[in-house]
Amino acid sequence: MQMLIPRFEIAEDSLLSIGYVAFYPLFHHNGRRRKVDPSNLMKLLHDTICTRIGVDDSRVIKGSFEARDSQEEKLEVTLWEICSISHD
């Protein structure tokens, strides 16, 4: 999965926010809701992204997730560099 993440640089003292939307079928063909917990993806996603861009995942201080009903299974991820900490 890391190879799908583009490489980019962030400031050494910045913090991050990661948001994602998981698209997958929310319901079985019989109408019953699928038991999928997209929030379980959050830690794996944070670790994977942070490893790929070379930062410690403790710098992720904010995030969001959403699940949407879709026959096409995919994950849309947005990463924000939310601040640089000044040590002056």
C-alpha cells in the first residue's frame, strides 16, 4: 500500500491531519447492514502514510473518517500539514 502513496516533504516541526473516506457496500444483497468498522483502518492508515513520508505517527494530531455506500471499493485520503511549531 505504501507504493500508492506519493512522496512529499513536510516541515520538520509540523503536525498532520489525515482524513479518509472509505467507499464500500454498506449493505448485503438481502438489505442487512455489513459489519465493517472503517475506524479500525485509521491506525493502519496513519502508520502506512507516516512510514512512507518518513515521519513519526505521533505527529498526527487530527483526523476524520467517513464510510459511504458504494459498489466500487476505494479509499480517498487527504493529508494536511496543519501547522509549524515555532521555537523562538
